Amino acid sequence: MNVLDFQAYKNCAEKIVMLTCYDYTSACIVQDSDVDAILVGDSAAMVMHGYATTIPADIEMMCRHIESVARGAKGKFIVGDLPFMSCRTYLPDTMRAVGSMMKARAHAVKLEGIAGNSDTITHIVKSGVPVMGHLGLTPQSVNQLGGFRVQGRGDRAAEALREEALACERAGCFSLVLECVPEELAAEITASLEIPTIGIGAGVHTDGQVLVMQDLLGLSADFQPKFVRRYLAGRQLWRDAFNAYTSDVKNGHFPAADESYGQ
Ligand code: KIV
């Protein structure tokens, strides 16, 4: 898949499947899968580094994850998340951040929110870098939103989101993530835009879906929002494997003779 395929998929009503990924080993497995594209999200700060929000993510963290993923998933389209505040100081700083992520081998960047970002998005796009927008629950603004909660409920909030979505398209975004938005509103926005929408907690009518890998694999302990479908009981499976290993070592069953070197 390349950036043009996002539009082509929407035009022929084929769903776009995205998954987050942050490390080399997982990226090799995604490479072998049918997943269309990878998001190296700033959720890395939470699921890979244990922070409570995405705010501690910075360019160095993001670039290290993008490089690792790019080494493993050589054939997948990779979107790198621009971290907190990286686009809100000076344009030269923003462009350096974008440049670093592209040199780390992202194929596009994702930028949260549109208020005050339109010109920046247009400048990045005109510089040859595709931009994915992100509206609804924008986790970098969690302190302003008052928590991780559904956005766009009520007439005024819904209208504001509709306008913001159009502004993302006008600014030059090639696609738009809609996070934690009522299903009907996400459907309306999807129908009103030329560019494809990628939903997370936004119902079934968006042009594609994205999930955080750790959520999909059932590895997250205490994070179970209703929009996550767990395709594996990963936590139990990992713990059972760790316990089986511990038991084998304690009982002298590991390593066996054929797992040991002879003279
Ligand atoms: O950082 C991330 O993983 C994201 C997705 C939840 C869309 O932005």
C-alpha cells in the first residue's frame, strides 16, 4: 500500500486496516500479515514505556520506534505520530521533527487537531510529506478535554467536529483518524469527506479502522474500553508460558539433554 491507495480504497469501498506497532519483532509479524498499514503511535509512551498519557512521547522516542518498525515491516506503509507540542512552537522546529521522522523511514506523519494547525499541515504537505489528521479524542489534549472521553456529543460539538474534519481535508490531509466519536457522526463525516476516515471507537461506517496492538492482543491489563475487540487472550497466554518456564526450571526439566551442548 502507498499513500495513493488510501484514496483508492475509499473510492472502491475497500476498508483500510491499520494497526499500531512499535518494535522490530512485532513489525516482522505485521509484515507477514494482511494488515494494510502501520501507525507508530505516540501511544508508545503508554503501552511501551508505561506512562499514563501520550504527553511524555518526544521525537527521539518516536524516531527510535519508527526505525525499529521500518526494519521489520519493510513492505508496509508506516505513519509516524508527531508527538506532543512538536508542531506548536516554531515552524522550523516542526519541520525538523517531520524530517527526523521521515529519515527514520516513516512514509507519512500524523498530527492531532486542526485548531491553529492548518497552515502547518499545508506546509508539511507542500514539502512532500503526507499528513494524516486526527480529530475527536485527541489524547495529547487530554488535560483540556478533561479525560479520555467520547467527543462530538450534542449539536454544537458535532457541528464543530464536522467543520474541523472539512478543515483537515482543505489543509491537505490524505486521511483522517476519528477517535471516540459517536457512530452516526463518524458516518456523516465519512460521507462528507473526499479523503478516507480511519476510526477507533467511531463505529463501523468509517473507511477504515485502527487499533492499538496491545489492546487487540489482549495484553493490556486494565484498559478495556468498549471499542476494543480482543483477538487473543495474550495476557493469560504470556503468563502461562512464563509460569511453565519457571516450573520447568525449578523442577530441573529445563534444559533437557537435547537442549544442551555435548563435549
Ligand atoms: O497513538 C496512537 O496509537 C493513536 C491511535 C490510537 C489512533 O493515535
